[in-house]
Amino acid sequence: MADADSIDQLRVESAVLPIGAKVPSLQDLRQHPDLARGLASQSLSRQPQGAAETVGPAITFGELSAKASVRPRQESTPRLDAEAASAGAVPYPEPAHSMTSEQCFKALNGTGKKFYIKSRYAVCSGASFTQTWFKNNKPVGQSQFVLVAEAVIAKSSRTITVQYDYLHMDQVGQSGAGGMMISPDASLPKKWPSTATIRQGGSIPAPRSWAAIKADPDPSFEHTVTVDAGQGSGRIAARRRHVAQLRAEELAALEALDMRWIPHPSSPGPFLLKTSRRESQ
């Protein structure tokens, strides 16, 4: 960890990468400094933010990914016994309504993709935030963290619960990561229909430093969005109610996972990391 005087002399270049993306080692960066600029060119913030499977009015909000989202492996359909077949009883498994950060991380790790769809009621998004630290234009350190957001809807519920989890917070060499301020913004940039009333809750934290988050034994936080029934209108209501209230909100919430660097004068380090899908439009 660098002292305060050294931190003031550091410059940082950041990139938002797919989870598990290959990052050059500090030794490689010292030998080939241009590799850091190559990381910035791979940044997810430069790529489509919407999942390819987005449907309904949400397809008009931002550019959709050309890549299909990660999905669970298809399991073989269980064979029916003769009695069940004759009775016309065809069992259909209940879609998943839960997801852990470990499941999200494992599903996305190394795929080059941002979205994982476990079921209609359990989806997630994630990215790796990497920083390369320079002194006198020479790479002297690296830092990173992974952020995943798991969005789930309980059975027979109209509430989407999004849990955000910080993972793999690491640094090497001379780094100013400890003083970086991370400020989550979980606001929804769009809703359908626009007149719908939503209720939001959860435990979205105030800005915290990278060091404080790393020291927290449970740095996760939660954001909930509830949309009451009966708020559709006209002929679109019947067809779009499930899309707008069960799927569009969960995808819009995940699309909000877009981070960038902006100046923050009160930070002991030179930058604030802020989550904002809306500001990037």
C-alpha cells in the first residue's frame, strides 16, 4: 500500500471487463505499458448493455447484446411411467426463484458475457472492474474487484429483489485502491408503462472506500422493486403485463450495472467509482 504522498502522484486507468477476462500481470505491463490501453478497449461500457433475450418495450431501451446470455445446461427430461402417461399427468419442474453470488460468478466466469439467465425469475449480471496504477507514466500497481447482481422473484410475488455482491477485491504493487470511493446507484432508468407506480426498498449503502468494503465481512446490499397489479391500460395490458412487470423490470435493474470513473474531491484517492446506467445514455 502506498503512503498519502505517493498516492497523490499516482494516475489510474480503469476498465470494466467480463468476469474472468485475461488481464496482463504487473510484470507484463511493466515490459509492455500499452497493454493497459488494450484493456480499456475491451471495456464492457463500450458494448451493448441489454441482454439479447430482452422482450417487450424494454427492447427500445439501449442497444441489445448480439451474444446470447449464459443459460444452465439442459437436463434430460424425466421419463414418465405408464400410469402417469395414461393419466395425462406431465410433470413440469418449477422454474428457479433463487440464485447465489457463487452461482452467478461461476456461470459468467470466462464466458466473455455479462448476463446469466437461470430462469425467468432468476437472472444475474456481473463485471470485473480493473485498475492499472501509473507513476511517471510507468505501471506500478494493479487492483480489481468483481461486482455481481442477482435478481430474483419469489414464487407468486410481484417484488424483484436484486442483491449486489462484491467479490475478489485484490491489489498488487503500488496502488491507491484503498482510497477509491465506490458509490452504488441502483435507481431504475426506465419503467413500462411510464405511469406505473413502483415501491422501492432495500439497503443501498452510502459511498464507501475500497478498503472499507474489503474489510467488511458482508459487503453485499439489496434493492427491492414492487409493482402492484392492475396498472396496465388499453389493449397492450393483457400482452405486456408479465413482460413489463416480471421481466422488463428485472432486466432494467441489471442493465443499471454500468460503472465509470468521475472526479470526487472528498476522496483520499483521486477518483470515485459510481454505478449509473442512466448517466451513460
